[in-house]
Amino acid sequence: MKKIFILTVMAGLALVLANCSGARKLAGVPKLNYTGNLQSVISENCSPCHIPARGGNKKPYDNYANVKTDIDEIIRRIELNPGEKGFMPFRKTTKLSDSTIAIFRQWRTDGALE
């Protein structure tokens, strides 16, 4: 009787743990990509300086390759506070919103997909 009880408890515990897997929950969350998620954020927040077609004179971030290469530096600079050397977006008095900065971070975490 005791063995049956222990086996039942262990089977129930295994069933609960199998359904609580974080991997299963994350599998349904699509990863961010440059074209679908980041390109519009950059266009909206980094122009005209980093969007050459709009008269920019800095390194262009209107393409995947440049953004992927510089993502760590981009994140470092947008996380700075206004007034700190290197703060971006340049000449703005407020930081980008936390949710906007999170898009850059998540894109990097997701593998910087095109």
C-alpha cells in the first residue's frame, strides 16, 4: 500500500513538472527580428542622424548589418541618462521609453535575427 502511494505521488509530481516547463511556455513566443520589429523603431527614433535618406551624417542604421554590428554600443548609449557623454538620441532631453529600449535588448537576446 505504501509503495502504491509513493508511486502515485511521484507520477503526479512528474506530470505537474512536465507541464510547468519554461521551455514550453517560451516556445510559443516569436523571436524579434530586424525587419519586423526593430527597423521601424530605429526609423522613428534615430532619424535624421542615422537614416541617410533623411539627411543623416552619422553611421547609417537603416540596414541590418550595421545595426547587428553595433547593437551592444547602441544599447549602451540609449541606456545612458540625458547629459551623460554619448547619450542617444542626441539632442533629446529624455531617454527612450523602457519598452523601446527593451525591444533592442530582446532583439539581441533573440539572436539579432534579420
